[in-house]
Amino acid sequence: LIYCEAAGEPYEGQVAVGAVVINRMLSSKFPDTLVGVVYQKNQFAPAGSGRLELALARNLANESCYKAADEAMAGVTNVGNCLFFRRPVPGVTGINIAHHVFY
């Protein structure tokens, strides 16, 4: 998922995406498993569109994405308890990292 959502982002953005997934697992508002969070309906576009499956089948994730995932799973977060991220739009405020806002 980090590859699909943030492969073109700086490393700190990749860690942030991973941290959002972990934050969701720890939140009572979302499923409590990694698979449950990633594949929850209407949450992460790459999971719903099949892009994630394609990336997994082709082993497209790079070393940076794997390292960011490892850090996030170890509890590293640069977005606090944020549960969402998106491209910046007017009215959505939060922590801006490269081309995403985390909130």
C-alpha cells in the first residue's frame, strides 16, 4: 500500500502512510488487522481498484517502501494519531508532507 500511495513521495511521506495504517489498526473505528484496514471498503483507492494487487503480483515495492513499513510497524510515526490522508484541498488541514495532508 505504501508503494501505491507514496512511492513517489519522500521517505517521510512513506512512513506517514504506514503510520496511518497502523493508527487505524489501533483505533476502535477501524478493523484491528492490517488486511482488514488495507482492504476496508472505500478507504484506500489502490486496494479497491486492483492496483495494489497488481503491485504485489509484480513485486513493485522498493526498499524504501519496505523500510517505511518496518518503521511504521515498529511504532514510528511522524503524523501522531492521524487516521486519514489525501491530496491537499481547501478546508482540509493537518500535517503536510510533500503531496499529502495527514489528519
